[in-house]
Amino acid sequence: MELAKRVQTLTPSSTLAITAKANELKSQGHDVIGLGAGEPDFNTPEHILDAAKNAMDKGHTKYTPSGGIKQLKQAIVEKFENDQGLTYDPDQVIVTTGAKHALYTLFQVLLNDGDEVIVPAPYWVSYPEQIKLAGGNPVIVSAQEENHFKLTPEQLEQSITDRTKAVIINSPSNPTGMVYSKEELTALGEVCNRKDIMIVSDEIYETLIYGGVSHTSIAQLSEELKERTVIINGVSKSHAMTGWRIGYAAGSKKVIKAMTNLASHSTSNPTTVAQYAALAAYTSSQEEVMTMKEAFSQRLEKLYEWVTAIPGITCVKPQGAFYLFPNVSEAVQLTGFDSVDDWVKGILEEEKVALVPGSGFGADQNVRLSYATSLDQLEEAAKRIHRFVEKHQS
């Protein structure tokens, strides 16, 4: 059987691949420390679990509208108003089966064959694949480490062609943890307005920002930018609800209506019980969200200190999310490996620490370390990596 061409060009997820290898070693009895996880290690807060149980008891186990229950859409509208001063109507919001599916659905309704989307690298692994699945062409633009991995207005303008449909802005970023400032977004927004291109603003790590840095959505900067922006967000990272699969998109009524129509023929509605859990997440206490954020902030400080003490490793300090994205090219050279990918494999095989090579994110000299695990585990992982480098130094 010959598979469709659209799936034959897909690149497997490097994060899922390293997690699978780590789990295989664990099943063999090895003491593996996994730093590949893209999810909080906390359980979903108790009051959210209770809301889900209550929803089941009340019989909320049937179909809902494809775009989500009206109560959750209203809660999302109020969240935008309260947190960012953004005004949306409920018909400008679609609830989706995770933020990943919001992105997938958006690209499906936006792109025609050959349309281009500018993707700053380092990028989240699924952006280019989802664009290709929609018939589009991802235009990868390397955001330089010396500029803290951020796309500049000059790079954006030089990358725009007559086929450019949109640009992706991911802030805070996966994998780098970098956060765009209001001034940086303003400069990028001026280019988007002048060149008349759409903006896909992935804000899934919005609540996880540290060190006094604040989050700004490019949609906040002007009515014109809001009109050309689709915001992607969800409860996965903020409320430790990755497995519940509830994300959402907010944008123009035309785009959201098209996404809702497509969802009606693909997923139907997001899981009903999960929608009621997400409703509780947004309409009840945020105390546990702040507790998780504080824990991540403490881990960042410690892990950054431990990792940058390892010979040959440098790192731009992240401002958000829960990842370090250090440059390990010198450490790879010191230890005699041919590539970062081989170096990562060596660490997993010898020291049983699972990292994700930067090649999957469009950055061959870096690795991604998740600090969504305990401080004890992070300290032990850093010791093992340090030992590996010193052992192999030539």
C-alpha cells in the first residue's frame, strides 16, 4: 500500500522519540532521568479534578457544539479581558482538542498549496510539519543566539515574498524560553501591517514567565494587529492539564467560523468532561498556578547554575516556559563526538539522562533540557552530564 504523499515527508517528533527511548531503558530497569518532557510534573489541581467528576455526575458526557461549550468560551473571553485587556466575542473563540489541534486547524483553513509561513528557528517541532500538511511551505529563518533567538524586523521583512501568508510568533518560546518585549513586538507588527501578513501568536506558555519579565501579546498593541492575529493558547501548561487536551484559538470571526466548520467534520467537539474541567481552571482560584510557577522559577535558577558550570556549555538564560536551550557545540568538540545528536545518544546510553537534540528544533548546536521535574532529579542529571563531559574530554 502506498501512503499519501502528505505524510511521507513528515519528520518524526524528536521529543517523542527521545521519550520513547528513555522509557524503553526504564522498562529494562535502568535509572533514567528524563529531561525531554514538555509537560508539568505536577498533577492537575484538585478542584479541577473535582469539577470533572461533578460534570460526569451531572451527565455532561454528551456531544457539545463543535467550537466548545458557551460557558468555557465566555470564560476564555473574560480571561482575555482581565489578563490582557483584549475584547473578543464568544464567536471569535474556538475551543479545540489541545493547542496543537488549534494550530493544525488554523493552518488547514489559512493555507493554499504553495503559501508560505515564516517560522523563526529555533521552533517548536510541529510548526513546519503542520504547515506542510496544509500544503504550505515553511520558510525557516534562523533567529541568532546573540539576539536571544528572536526574529528581527529586518529578518522578517527580507523573508516576505508574494506567497507569504503568515508569520509565527511563539512567546514565551519552546524550546528557548525567550520572551519578546513590547518594543520588539511593535517593530515586528509594523512589518506585518506594512506587508499585510497574518500573525500566528502561540502563547501557550504565557503564565510561565520569571524574573520580573511580563508577557505581551502582539494583539494588544493595536486594533489593526489584533485583527490580523490569531492567538493560540490552552490550559495544558498553565494548569498542568496536558492530557485533558483543551486548547483554543481567538481571532477574526471569519477565521474562527472556518476553523469551527472544519472541526465539525474532524474531531466534532473537544472532550466534554475536559471542557468542564477547563472551565473550572479559568473560573476558580489560580493559587496553584502561582505555586507551580514559583517552583519552575526556582528550578530555572538552580539548573542554569549547574549546567553553565559544565565545561564547553554556554546558555542564554531563559525568561519563560520550562526549558533550558544551551549551546553544547564546544562540549561536543571537547568530548570527541561528531555531532550534538551523537553526543545526546552517548549521554543517554552511558549516564541515562535523556536530553532532546536541538536539530529537531532547527538548531544543530543546542540541546533542550526540561526542568519540569524535581530539583533532586535536576541536580543529579547535571552531575551525570558533567561527569560524562569530564570523562570524555580529550
